[in-house]
Amino acid sequence: MPNWRQLARARLGGLSLDPDREDEIVTELAHHLEDLYEDWCQRGVAAEEATARALDAVPDWAELRREIQYAEQGDDAMNQRTRNLWLPGMVTLAFSWGLLRLFYWAGLRPRIIWMDEHAFLWFSLPWLLVLPTIGALGAYWSRRVGGRPWERLLAGAFPAVVWTVLFIAFFPVAVLVDSHVSLVRQLSTLASFLLSSCVVPGAALLAGTLAFLKDHPREPARFAA
Amino acid sequence: MVAVSAEIKRGSAELAILALLAEQPLYGYEIAKRIERETHGALRFTVASLYPTLYRLEKRGWVKASWQASRSGRRRRYYRLTPEGKKQLVPLRAQWRLFFRALDRLAGVARA
């Protein structure tokens, strides 16, 4: 007979709950799998096949973990989104902007490369070097509270997303205000802003999130008991 | 549309579980088997849908669980309906009855 508690524990991973409650849940799920296994065995299915069929009762353990976490936290979808995305995203945003300001204050000013009289590229090497860590923090936080992979990705890259949305949203206003400047020139300014403030920092932030996109811990081989 | 579908699924699962537990205390595996048997396989609860629903109901105080020896002598976590759960079951049944009647009326119109 497989060790169902061990199998369930390995697949479910950490629930970030009180250890006693977590243990109770694992035990209960293990009993369910055990009952399924015995049902299959009684129907004449071989032990190995019965184990596989019992485990098939949970096609996605990561999803089950999230659902249990949501149920245990006892809140609705809006609160889940706040916890999984908005909160870690806002922290990522605050850290990234705060650090940029701090570097500026410390004299590590961004380097500016003028493309023409309207468009310029800027980059701050120390800031770009720190951004992967900030992205990782956002993704880790989101994963820790049960965020789905896309929520972790977005939480980590949140500052770049905010910049992108702001630039694009205010672009029509800029076009109206600077109506004497040609549209082509304004578009090239927007493109240089997007590249410096969104694309490059976004890539650095995303690099940090990569380690936290997979569910943890990894599922062991199917029959590892 | 997706949200409505998820809500319907969740709501119907809660009703099915509460209605079963109104008859007698049961543990998770028994609940899944009973639902499958009594609906002739039309409704099936997987581990992934059953336990989060049970924990949600427990969190709301509609069901209460305790470890007890099952008929086979093994310890299982039995769920029973609380007085609050009993109170909630009445309007829940009425809401679903209304929902199915409305759907039935609509389907009848569509066929006419």
C-alpha cells in the first residue's frame, strides 16, 4: 500500500496555514485517496494501476492548493485578487520607484542619451541591476499567498505595466497640448520613453519573476512513495 | 459569463453537500460516493471540488467536522450540519427551486 500521507503531502506542498490545520487537511486528502485506491483494488485493479487511478482524482494539485487556501482564508474573488496581485504589485512599484529616487538622491543619476531634441533614452545601471530582485520579491509574495502564475508575473512586472499604461493613456493629451510638434516626432518620443521606462526595466523585473512562476515544491514522480 | 458559471457550480455543490449532510453526518469520501450514487452518476465530485467546498462551508460555520471512527474502524473526518447550516439550507433550496423553474420556463418558451 502506498504511503498516501506522504504522497498527498509531497504533491500538495505548503499551504501557508497553521501547521496543525495543514496536517489535518493532508491527512483527510490522504484518507480520500486511500479509499479510492481500495475501491479500485476491490474491483480487481492491480495495485500500481489503482494507485495511478486514485492519484488521477486530483488532476491539478497546484489548483487544489489554491482552492484550499482560498477556502481557508474565507474571502471572495476580489479579496483574492487584492492579495495575489494588487498588494504585491503595489509593493513592487513602491520599491522600484523608491529605489530610483534613492539612487538619484545618492548621486547615481540615470544616464541620458539624446536621440534628437525631443526624444531621449535614459537608463540607470544600478537600478536595472536591482530590478530583478524586486520582480522576484513581487512574484514570490504572490506565490506565497496562492497567486496563479499570471498573477505572479504581473505582480513582479507591475511597475513596468503601470508606466506603460500611464504613457499610453496620456499620449493623446500630449499630442493635443504639443499640437505644434509633428505626430511622427511625438511618436518617437513615446517610443523612447516606452523603451527606457517600460521595456528595459520590465525585462529586468520579469527576469526576477521567472524563478517563481513554477509551483513549489515540484511534484515528485507519480509513483514516488 | 465565466463568473456566473463558477458561481453556479459552487452554489450547486454547496446545496448538494448541505442537503446530504442534513440527513446524516458523512465524511468526504462518503459524500462524493453518495452524490454520485444518488444522481446516477450525473453529478461527480472530485477531490479538487469537494474539499475546498467543505472547508468553505466549515469556515462559514454551516458545517462542523470532527474525527471519528468510521464503520471500517478507521478514523475519518465526519461533517455534520450546524444549526446555522440548517437555517441556510432552507432559503438555498428555495433559491435553486426558483432558478430551475425559471430555466424550465425559458426552455419551454424556446422550444415553442
